[in-house]
Amino acid sequence: MQYFNSERSLNTNVQLESLRRKVDGIAQVTSRNNTRQEEIEHAALRLSQRLQRTLDIQALLQFFCQEIASLVPCDSTSYQNLEQNLGYSYGSIGTHICQYKLELEGQYLGDLVCTRNKPFGDQDLLIIESLTGALIYPLRNSLMYQQAVNMALLDPLTGAGNRKALENAVLREQNIIERYDTPFSMLMIDIDYFKKINDQYGHSAGDKTLQSVSATIKNIIRQSDELFRFGGEEFVVLLNNSDVNSATFMAERIRLAIEQVETLCENESIKVTVSIGVAHFNKTECMEHLFNRADRALYSAKNNGRNQVKVAA
């Protein structure tokens, strides 16, 4: 009987010890969970404060994507907004994906995509969603700012870049040339007899003609090339990494395409042609000299019968 009591006492002690270990384990898990939750809350607060300090959308997205990747972790985090042609990607794409369409008060803000090579757990998704909540308002503000900047650099009629945008682009291209020694060319494009269109059909027809010409040029030039409305019926195209031969070929493509375009205005079909001057950048000259040579080539084309391409000497 005494043995039984002793054995029972021993078993009770073992059970109590086991229970204590379980309690300690639960406490440790709870402590880790609390610590993890605090870490996430601090990250969300830090993220929110950091994101509110900048309107630079690339800086904003870079910090946000890196913060998510460090906490979940993810193999890659990316953002894309096709409407505004914006995107950012961090890391290498994994096999498992979670994707969020970001909206605020009915306004589309873009898509956030996280990937990694193992499935996302519920806790992972909660962390991503918690941090994404800190992104929404700063992202909207950055997009509105970016849109305002873009609009300030666009010709409102044609959607081409304006004179200020051209000045910025020329400075940027000059820095690229100095750094990488890449070829660079310029096209000066003028619509032939444009005044007659305004006089015969009215300014509304002239506006539609400008829009048609601009859209045609945009459809032909490469994504890396840039189109600007220089003034009136004159356009400028900057062709990076293009020698004189490729620039001349591009100019001929533009000329032929515009010759085929018909602009409809109040049941009238309007066809136009363009004259184009081509100038290839010479390392010994300045950008102003390049403009002057392209302009002289353009007027050579106009003085020699129009609807043709002339290359600057």
C-alpha cells in the first residue's frame, strides 16, 4: 500500500513536471508571438512614418518592398501600375504567389505581388496585409504628385512632351552620352502647308491633324525614343543609341506613315505630309549646335520640295 502511494506520488510529480514544461512552452510561444507582433507593429509604424516623408514613388516602393521581404520573408516583391506605366521589382521571382489589387475610395492604385518558393501561411499574409495598409495613402499621394509632374511636362493637345520636357531630356541624354559614349540623333519634323489646313478647314481640323501626326510618330518610334512638340506644327524626336543611318531610316518610316494617314473632320478627309531634318550628335559640339544643324536640315527639306528627309552636314 505504501508502495502504491509512493508510486502514485511519483507519477503525480512527473505529471506536474510535464504540465510545468507545457506551461513554460506555451509561455515561450506566447512570448515569441508577442515579440513577433510587437516587431510587426513597430515595422508598420516605422514604414508608415518613412513612407510619408517622400513623394518620390521609386524611393517609396523600394523601401516598402524591401521591408516586406525582410519580415515575411519573400523571394520577390513587385509593384505595377499599368495605367501610369509605373513599376518596381525587388528580388528573384519564386513559385508561390500572393497578389493584391490596391484601391482607395474606388481609385485604382496598382498591383502588389509577393512571391517565394514555399507557400505563404496565414500569418505571412496577415503581415503583408498589415504593412500594405501603411502603403495605401502615401502611394496615392505619390501617384497624384507623379501625375501632376507628368502633366506639367506634356503638351495638352497632342500628349507629346512639351518644351520643358525637351530641355530636361536633352540634359539627361547629354549626361548619358558623356558617361557611356553612346550614339545619339535628333529628328526635326514639320507638317507641310499646315497653315492651309487651318485656313481651309478651321482650327479644329488643325488640332485633329496635330493629334494624328503625333499619334503616328508615337506608334513608330521605339519605346526608348522620345517625342516632343517643339511649337506650332513642329515636333522633335530624340533617338538614343542611334547613328545617322538608323536615324535616317526611322525618319523615312515616319514620313511614309504620315503620308498614308487620313484625318477625318466634319466629313472631310485631310491628308498631310511632313518634312524631316536629321542630325547625328558630334562629340565636339554642344546640344544647341545639334539643334541648329537639325533645323537647317529641316528647312533644306522644305526648300527642296517638302515631303522628304534631309540629313544635316
